[in-house]
Amino acid sequence: MANLIRQGRTRAQESSSAIERMYITMRHLFNRGFYKPMGVSGDTLREALLILRPEIYGSIAEEKVELNGLLYVIDRLPYGIEECQYINLTSEEGYKNSHFKAIVPPKRRRNCYRIDEEQMNIEITRGRSEIYDILTHLTFLFIESHKIMNRVVINEQGNVTRDWQKLEKAVLSKKDLTKAEREVALTHTANILGRTFEEVSSVYSSFSCLENKERFLHIIYWLGKLAIEESIEDNKRIVTFSPVLRERLGHHIHGEIWANTIKNKLEQLDLLERPIHIISANMHSVMNTLYVPIALKTELKNKKTFDVYESLSDKVNDRLRAKVQKIALQQGMTYIEDQSGANINVQIFDTSKYNNGQFKEFISDVEDKNKPVIIVMDYAFGEQAYETMDELLKPYFNKQKTKTHIDVKSISIMGKAGILEGGKGDIMIPSAHVFEGTADNYPFKNELKKEELEGNGIEIYDGAMITVLGTSLQNRDILKFFHDSTWNVIGLEMEGAHYQKAIQSASKLRSSISPKVKVRYAYYASDNPLETGSTLASGGLGTTGVKPTYLITEKIIEQIFKER
């Protein structure tokens, strides 16, 4: 009998297996109701993350503490979480009506509440993807905290190094640090982290915030302090999931309330019978594209339109943004601030009131009752895309309990994505979405074409996109496999397959909307995870994303206005 050839697994296969284990484990821990991240119950998550070594988490598998990854995670978790031994994930359970002040992380729309010195509550209203996101970030955070502990504890009795004593003195000092005192503290911190003084000095200001200028030092100290207490005193950090969250998750509770609010508003505005076009985008690009030429005629005289868009993205130009919004509200825009917990705000544009502007000519000969109504929904998060789109496309029951099918003519999805060939600011036009970790794939006819966007000084790529389970879990080996293999994947994002699943079920199976509904997908690149130094942890897009955002938006609006 011929000897079988023993073949080892590739890094891509190992990584894929690690992702699968992580997701199975996270669902198990959720059903269990609690776990200790650095205890036995957290072993599988830690081991899988260290095997995976995601690009965003940089040097997670090395002894030195990862600084860019730490900044990325801290921006997505609530202020003060590093001080908390108990982290409780809850549903929307009424805390907004209490004395607790909501803490919203800078880079994630989620309400968090500091219950006391030891406990942080984090509200989960956006589905399982949000839980995966948080647990992955917490696992990274706790791994890094134990790196700090291992570098400062010198014996089993808990004695610590001189560097740690000096850092503790600086952090617990009640007076503001002078420049000299800060640099002394950073010198000791650099030794603790296994980094150079230059490295810690360069990231120090990125962690600073209004609440605490010395936040970097505080984060390092509290991460290390709680890890020391875990190791020496066995005071384990614990993550719990509230009973209400476990009961509600997966039942579209927030999505249903969100969608019904939109339909109620359409009924109030007498727009339910009109042709409807849905766009998933940010809350400024469609409004600005329609109304900037009307509201900012003076500013546009000596500037190109894209320069004005860039100015509007600058935080100092509140007056200009308010001017555009005022005109928009006067000429057909209705704004719905989300109260459902979905954290997705909505704009409704009644184009029968769009009296002038660059797109008016396309609908000047159309009766008001046939002019398009545009619904712009803010970005969903992962699996939440299915929940919200599925609920929005369902028939509406009015006050008389009469069933009304919404006349959805098109659905357009625009957003940021990682690119696998090219760089920040480039545009991707997908022809299919492939759902990572499954055999599910969703080919579709994209109304947006590569050639329609070419010739504007931006690289355009077309091909399949992979919908990933979480951007924080991606590693180079898996992405390289998808890019180099016959899958021909050009980029990665988190919502596409979920949106398309909802669209296909509504149009082809449930007959909620027309089977002829048109779809448009386009993404602009926020990062290239295959390039060292170009991941999401390396920083934001800045103004690089302005031109592709508005280029895509203009093309979507033009197609909507031309549609008959």
C-alpha cells in the first residue's frame, strides 16, 4: 500500500480554522452568560487570536506591547474601561433614563455606562457582529495587559520593578505633570512596554482627550494594575451578558422599530405611493451633493466643487454645514434621528421639492407623484445590515391595518472597505459578495460600472468582494488566498452579503418588493491590509476619502434621477 503523503496546513488554513473556533467559542460563551477572559473559559479565544495574529493587532504575538493596535481598540471601547474588573454587555434596558451618563466611544456608535468604579455596561443594539467586535477587542486588551504585568512583576509575592513604581507615582499624582515629569514617566513606560522613548512619545498625544491629557499613562497603568491583581490576588476580570440581551438577540427588535418609524414618517409625508430609492451611506454626502450648489453659490465661485466638499469635512466649518442643512430642510429633506437603539439615523429626500440644482433637469418633465423619494440610512454594522434592510423592505401596515407594499425601485450601498490591490482612496465596484467562513455567495448585476467612474484620477477595481465576520480578525494569509486564488477578491467589508441576502429574499422569495429592483454597490478604500503600515490601525483616511465618496454619490444620484 502506497504511503500517504503527510501535508501540513498552510497559514491561511490555520488562520481560517482559528476564526471559526473564535466564533463558535464566542457564541458558546454568550449562551453560557459569562466568562473570565484570562481564565480557563477564555483560553480558546486567546489561543485562537494569537494563532490568527490579525494585521490590526500588529505585534500581539510578541513580548513587546502593541501601540497602534492599542490605540485602534481604545478608540472603539468606552472611556475608562481599562479600570473596570467587570464588563457587562446589555441590551437597551433603560439606562438612558437614569442618572448614568452615556459614554460613546469616538469610533463606534454605542452607548456605554460606568456603573461604579469596577463595572462598565456596554449596550448591544446592533446584533451579533457588535458582540464579536467587542469580545475580540477585549481579548486583545487583556492579552496586552498581561504582557505589561509580566514585565513589571519580579516575584511571586508581587514585588514590582522601579519602572512600575515611577509610573504609578506619575499616574496617581493629583497635579498636572510638567513636560519634564511627563518625559520621565514616558521613559519608564517605554521600558515597561519594551518600546523606545521615541515610539511612546509619538503615540502619547494620540491617546490624549479632553477628560485626561495623560490618558496614555493611565491606560498602561490600569491595564497592568488589573493584570497584577488577577495574577497575584486572583481577582479575575469578568465579562457577563445580561439575561435581557440573551433573550432579545436575533429577534430584530431594534430593526423593526427603526423600519416602522421610517414607514410612519413616509405615510405622514404622503410619500408611501411614490417610487422609493434606498441608499446606505453617511449622513452628509447625498445632502451635500444635492444642496451644496444651491446653498453655497458664493463659496463655489472661486473653488472647485470637490474643494468645497473637502472644506465641509473639516470640523471648523460648522457654519457652512449648517447653511447646507438649512436649505436641505427647506427643499425636501426630512431628518429622522434614531430613537430605536439601532443607532442608524435616516434622511428622507422628497425630490418634488428639489427646486433647483444640478440634477433638476433629469426630473423636470416628471410629474410630482412620480418623482423619486430617496431614503438615506446611515451605516449598519455587520449582521445588522440584514436586520435593518429586511425590516425596511417588508410591507407596511398603515393605521387602518391595510397592507402596503413599498415601491422600491433601487437599493444603493456605498461605504468604506479594505482593498487588496491598490491603496487608500481607490474605488471598488463589486460583482458579487462572498460570505467568509461559508460557501454562501451572492452574485448580482451591479448598475454601477467601472467605466462610468474612470477618468477622474482615481483607480477603479472590479471583481468579487468578501464580507468578513469582523475587520479586526483579518490576517494577511487569508486575504492573500482570496486575492490570489480564482475567487479574484478585490476587497473586504462587513455588510455586503447581509444586505444582498435581505434584498434577494425580499425580491425573489417573499415578493415584498419588485424582482426587478436595481442594486448598486461601490466602496472606497480605507486601507490595504496586505500592505504593512496601511491597515486600519495606521490611521484614518483624512481628506483622501472625500473625492471617491462624492464621485460615487454623484453617479448614484444621477442614475436614480434618470430612472423611469
